[in-house]
Amino acid sequence: MHADSLLLTLNAGSSSVKFAVYAAAEGLAPLAVGHIEGLDNRATFSVTLMDQAPSSHSLAPDLGSVGHAQAIEAILRWLDFVYPHASVAAVSHRVVHGGTEHVIPALIDDALVSDLERFVPLAPLHQPHNLAGVRAARAAFPRTPQVACFDTSFHRSHPYVADTFALPRSYYDDGIRRYGFHGLSYEFIARRLQDYDPQLAQCRVIVAHLGNGASMCAMYGGKSVASTMGFTSLDGLPMGTRCGQLDPGVVLYLMSEKGMDAEAIADLLYKDAGLKGMSGLSHDVRILQNSESPAAREALAYYADRGRREIGGLAACLGGLDALVLTGGIGENASQVRAMMLADMGWMGLDIDDTANRANATVISHPRSRVKVLVLKTDEERMLAEHAAELLGV
């Protein structure tokens, strides 16, 4: 590729578009990272060039209500201004759901976009907006190769027992199975763990992606063998606004006794549950940690307790545990939550060094700990860029 070629990554959500820019001809040197927040409202464009302070400005005065197409146009205008002599050589997109068929990154064409529409009901908070970003980027860069990278791909190595529900086999054949999510984050950590400690990377590892969305993944030999998320991104750990594991009978009760329809239940479980619903205050762990509210403390205690349960369950899937990696916004920064989740786990070889944990060190396990505990920063944008570069031969 040309020396002035750029590789652009896009992660389009319901109310935001995250992006990053890399120098395609220089080993994917990072150039900038940014996001547009407040789509369909008062949108704000924020960007950080490498080695410079962040900057932001409102898009509302000149664009009014901003949708995905307008957000992509704003990113394009910014690219033209900051890199006037460069061209976008490729665009790489995060697509949450790839079903059972899409197990590797793929070049985007009309047929692929149409096929990915089938998974909108399986990822209603993400898939429609991912595809809106794809369409907007294809319109903005009609002659630029674009790549779809799927969050579900990393988990397609699951054995049948980790992939199925206890339903008649016909439902499994129809695609009702445990897909798992956060795959781009897990794949990035698997690669970086290989760089950090190649021997450890081949062992029994649990990675905890703890953010507003949260899940855990059991890996052996760098491959996913089990995940806490299932058919949708509701399952497993409690999250910022999502419920996590829930007795299906609760849904039946809400329908029969509370008169709630599918839309109302979806709003409850996706948007008004989790830390936000339990605390009655916020989904933001930072706010909850600083609150004197008993409900806030109870919400965090529940979050930590469910995390401990999932660590134990995934360790059982692996037949033991050699390393635990914490990542995501909470996993990387919330030392108090890490301490709560990993307290008194010496029975399974997990001993935390309190000083290292408070310092957000890379290794937070005590020297006596049989299981190594690491805090590693994830980078889904970098994973998108690496996938595109590998697919296109950059």
C-alpha cells in the first residue's frame, strides 16, 4: 500500500461511533482514536491524536440531529483536514453477531450485509447499528475495501456441551445456541498474552472482560472453550444495565402476572437491570463506589459474587486454572471491584497482592499465588485493524 495509506476502524453503536486510525504502511502505527457520542441528539466529536491532548467539539450546530451517515461524514471531513495527502486504504468494522457461518473476518459486499441482517433479533442493541455504520461507510468510501470482524467468531471453537442448551436438538439446529460475545477483546488478549508469556498463553486461562458489558471466557491453548454469555448478550455476569443470568421463569412470570409484552421485558432486561436497576442510581461503577447508598453497595457485592461464581465454573470447564486476566474498563481500573471479586479465593490458588492491585500493576497476584493474575488493557480497535491488515495483505 501507499506510504500515505490509512486504515480506519469503526465500531458503530446505538448512540455512538468509535473509530481509530492507523498508518497502513508502517506496521499499523496508531495515529488517532476517537468517538462521536450523542447520535440523534446533541452529538459530540472527540478525538485524541497520538502524543497530543484530547479535543472535542459539538456537531449539533452545523449538522442538527446526527445519524450514523452524518457521523461517518464528520469523520471523513476530519480525516481530510488532518491527513490531506493520505487516502483510506481499508475500513474495518466490528459486527457483533456472525452466527454460526461467519467464523473469520470477511470482505463486505451486498450479499454479506443482507445475510447479517438475519442476526438483528439476536443482538438488537448492537447489530442494527453495526450495519448502519457499515452502510454509511460504504457510501462514504465506495471504492475502499471494507472488512467485517465478528464478536462471535472467537467462540466457534466451543465443544458441543458449551455450545448448546438443554432443549430439543431441533432448536440447536435452528441456531438457538450459546454464541458468546466480546470475541474481539478476547482474541486481542490471547494474542498479547502470547507475546507476554508464550508458555502461559498455552495453559488454562480465564479472561474477564469487565465493562458496561461484561463476560468471561475460558481459554485453553489460546482458544475459547466456554463463555459466560450465551444466545444473546444478556446471559452470564450482571452488567451496567443488563441483568446477566436469570431464571427463565422470571420472564414467564412477568408476562403472565405483570402483563408485560416482549418489548417491555426487553427494555427491562437490556436497559434498566444490572447495576443500574439494582442500585437505583447508576450503571457507572465509579459512581457506585463513591456512594453511601446501601443499594449501591449491594449492587457491587452482587456483581462481585456472580463474578466469583463464574470464575469457579469456568475453572471447572478447564479442569483447573493457571492464569486469570482482567480487562475492560472495570477490570483494568476498578481495583476495589477486583479485590471484592477475588477475595478469599486462596482455596483455588488465587492470592492477590493488595499493594499491586491498588497500583493497577500488570501482575496483581501475590508471589505465593499458584494462579497468576494479570491486568491487561484490551484494544478491540487494534484487533479490527490487525484483522483487516491480515485479510488484505497489508
